[in-house]
Amino acid sequence: MNAAPLRFLKAVFWPLTIWTSLTHFEEHPADDYVERTFPIAATAVAFWLSVAVLAWLTLNASTAGVVSSDAGDVAFRITNRNDALSGVLSVFAPAIYIAGLWLFTAREERFSR
């Protein structure tokens, strides 16, 4: 039986710890294991994809442009091209994390080792 702090850390870091549970295929009947692990793995893939796209948008979506006037003044303007996509991913990434956390803890409670 895992200690409470270890179970808590496994639950908090579920996007990372779920991948180690995929190494236990031979210990379980295929249908039972796939039924309880595949939704969490799919949620982890969705979470990592949304985090990767959000990070890429944060790092690469800004453009700098030079703005000049007739008086000879020069200024730089930085704009964000993907405000809508960044906003949507900023909502969905935490939502996917919470859904995965719920799935992971439900599986750990129901099928403890």
C-alpha cells in the first residue's frame, strides 16, 4: 500500500506517472486494463498536446513591427496574432488536467495494488 504523500504526488503528477502504468500490460486481463487505463492515457496525450501548443503560441505568436510617422519618430509594436487560440487553450489545458486527475484518482481508488 502506498503512503498518502506518495499517492498524492502520483495523483498531482498524473500526466507523467500514467506512462509508467502502461508497462504492466502482462499483469492484467487485456479488456480490464485497457478499459481503465486508455481514457487516462488519452487525456494525458490531450493535455500534453494542449500544453505544447500553448507554449509554442506563447513563444512564437508575437510579431514585432516598426511603426514610423511623418515626423521621423520610430516605435516598435508587438502584437499577438493568436489571442483566440491562446484563450481557448488556457481554458482547456487546466480542464483536461482536472479531468485526468479525477480519472487517475478514481482508478487508483477502485483498482489499488
